[in-house]
Amino acid sequence: MQAAALHPPAVKTPKGFARFIIVLTTVTAAVMELIDTSIVNVGLNQIAGSLGVTIEDISWVITAYAIANVIIIPLTGFLAEYFGRKTYYIVSMILFTIASYLCAESSSLVELVIWRFVQGVGGGALLSTSQAILFDAFEPKDRPMASGLFGMGLILGPTLGPTLGGYIIENYSWPLIFTINIPIGIIATLLSLSFIGKKEGEGKKKDQIKIDYTGIALLMVGIGCLQYVLERGEAEDWFNSHLIQVLSALALFGLAGFIWRELVVKHPAVDLHVLKNRNLAFTTIFTFVIGLGLFTSVFVYPVMAQRIMGWTPYETGLSLLPPTLIGVVMMPVIGRLMAKGVSPLPFVIIGFLLFAAYGFLSGGVTPEANRWDFFFPLILRALGLSLVNIPLINQAVAGLKPKEYASGIALNNMIRQLGGAFGIAMANNYIAHQYMQHRTDLLSSNIVANNPVYNQYATSATQMLASKTGNAYGASQQALKLLDLRIDKQAYFLSYLDTFHMIAIFFVAVLPLVAFLRTKKNANAKEAMKAAAEAH
């Protein structure tokens, strides 16, 4: 009896075709969820025009999804235990699919925002639960390969969103952005019903699980308000807005109360005690920076490409896709190397350095750059992300007890999403600040009477416009407006380059923390992975 307790039986894993279907279903579900975090961005103009609202109003479509997403992710471990993981997974997928249909059918902004929030609730569950189900399909020794497959989705989803969204907007209408999820969701649901089995012990009576209503309420207030502040702070003029001040105070109160509550209550909704594990604690820092770099680069690069280079949304997405696919192909290779016992630390170090190099190189381009000028930096970005994702996914659970695994993986995914929200908010604010600084500098250093370049441009532009319009005074005013537009464009361009540099600095700054990550010898590592497998 004692031996059995010390050495529990191995978790039965699916083989052959069944494993293939589980891999296909879970990775597709994760990619679908991540695509929906960015696919809407390129269609905001068309959606706003169709519903008769402003761009500022339609941005609630993004904010609602992000708030729902980041609230539900840390609760996925508890909800999966309460309802049963398979049941919770399938219900979440059905909810996501139905909400996608209702988003497409929405005829008003309020409708669309409500169903987008519901879609985010279903989608947030897909991310962490897909990862847990995928890991169960592999033996402990093959766990890094599962990390590689899941990591493919983490990189591909946010990058594929603008490409797919751009193609749909240019060739079809905006509802297809949502309806495209419906056949995928239906097929994934049917496959999940047929091939995903219940884990051992699933189906525990609900009355045996105590619900931490206070903790859940504090989490919703804290994370929800924080996400709103990060998403809408720039549009609301940050702390000059009374609403942002109130929500910031609520976020602080909610998060502080949530942390205190989860540390003292006997049955917490989210087990924060897992952060005592040094590997998980430091991994969350790296994961935060990865989320910041991934989502901010996917935000800043398309804006710059379309605003400065004049590319269409589809052209911008296509420029991202080939380099990203190179990185995606690398994921299973890295997973196989780690399965053979290669230390994760060199991958983390090289990956962060490659992403930093991407930031510095992208920050050095000129306005005349074409798609190929970005190709090599984007390859560095993709390779950097592929190198760090698998080691960090594995390091997040290394050393955790079986019962702590769900909480650890949910917290890690939440931190990634928060990193992305923080990065985009920071980028918006930084771009606005740098834009004003660069515009002032360009005006003061170039638009002066003794500058021959300025005088020559003003004269030639005025003469050209006068010859076309026959109005010399009007031509002079138009020439000044054209010059102002060029200065405006250059100021924005320089601010985007500064943002790439800032992202790179984040990646360099956290590198010394690698020294705090623990790596185990192969025998101990296998035991840790076995324990993680049994946690499901």
C-alpha cells in the first residue's frame, strides 16, 4: 500500500490516431482563441462604419474580449475541477462558437460588445485547458514535445490574426471575421466529445468543492478594472480622467484584496501559494516580458507598416507570416531536443537576445524600407519566441506538486495576457509622448528661415501647386500643409522606432534573472514531469 502511494500508476495516454486528433483539436482551439485577440484590429474602420459609431466607440469590441479573457484564465483550474475538465472544455468551446455567431449577427455596438465579452469568457478557458489536455496526450518524457506543439499556437495565433483579418476585410465583409470560427468550433467540439477522455477522478461531486465567491469577486474587480485602465487609458487621457482614477483605485483594492484572500482562505479559487516555487515565480517575469514583446510587436509593426509605408492590412499580414512560420517549424525541434535532456537555459538566453536584436534592428530602418528589409528582423523575432516559449512552459511547472499544476499553468497564461495588455498600453502612451517630442524637434531644427533645404522645398512646392491651381497665395498655404504632413509622418515614424528600441531593452534587462532559474538533472527532471502529468 505504501509503495503504491509513493509510486502511483502511470497515467494512460492515447496513442496513434487518437493522439493526433487530440493534438489537432487542442492546438486548433488555442490558435482560434489567440487569433481572435488580434483579428478584429484590422476591421475596426469597417465595423464602425457599418454600425454607425466612432472608432473610439468600436474599440470596446477589443476591450470587452480582453477583459473577459484575462478574468477567466486564472479561474480555469478551479472551474475545470468544479465542472470536470472535459465538460468545462466542451461547454467553453460551444460558448465561444455560439458567441462568434451572435457577434456576426449583431446590429448595434451594445450587442456586439456583449457577445464579444461572452466570446472572451469561452475563449479564455480554451487556452489553459487546451494546454492541460494536450500534455495528457504525451508520456512525461515527451512533455517538451507537447510544449513545442502548444508553443506553435502561442506564436502563430496573434500573428495570423492580422493576416486573416486583412484578407477578410479586403475581400469580404466584417461578420466573416466571427463566422469563420463556427465550422472550426463545431468540428473541434465533436472531436473533443469523441476523443478526449475524462481524467482520473473527474466528476467529483460539486458539494465537495467549496467555492471562494469572495476571491472570485475580488479577482473580477481587480483584473477587470486593471485591464480596462490598460486598454482605455490612452483614449481617456490617463489620470486626467476621473473614470480612470476611480478604476485604478478599484484595481488596486481588488488585486490587494484578492492576493490577501487567496493566501489566507483554506480553499482558494486561485492557489497563489504556488508562487513560492522559485522557478514559477521567475518564469512569470519572463512570461510577462514575452507577452509584452509578442503582442506589442504585433501591434506596433502593422500600424507603422500601414501608416508610414502605406501597405494594406493584408500586405502587412503577409509580411509577418513567412518569418513566423519559420519560427513555428522550429518549435517541435526544440521540444525534441529538450526531451533528450538539453538544458532549457541556453534556449532562454539565446531567445531573449534574438528578440532584443529584432527590436534594435527594426528600430534602425528608414521610411523607404520595403517588405524584405523587415524579413530578417522578423525571422529573429520568430526564432527568439520559439526558443523561449517551450523552456518557459516547462520551467513554469518544474518542481510544482501535482495538485498545484493547474494553478501554475493558469497563472502563467494570465501573466502572458497581462504582459500583452501592459505592453500595448505602454506603447500607445510612449508613441504619443515621443511623437510630440520628435515633432517639436523637427520643427525647431528644420523649419527656420536660414535652412536652404526648407526654403528650396517651400519654393518648389509652392511653384508646382501655383502652376496647377493658378492661386499663388493658396499654393503657398497648401505647400506649408504638405510640409506639415511630412513632418507629422516623420515624427510618428521616429516614435515607432523608439518603441522597438524600448521593447528590446525590456528583453535585455530581464536576462540576468535567468541565473535564478533552477535546472534539474535528467532523473529528477523526469520525476518532475511525471508528477506534472499525474496532476491532470
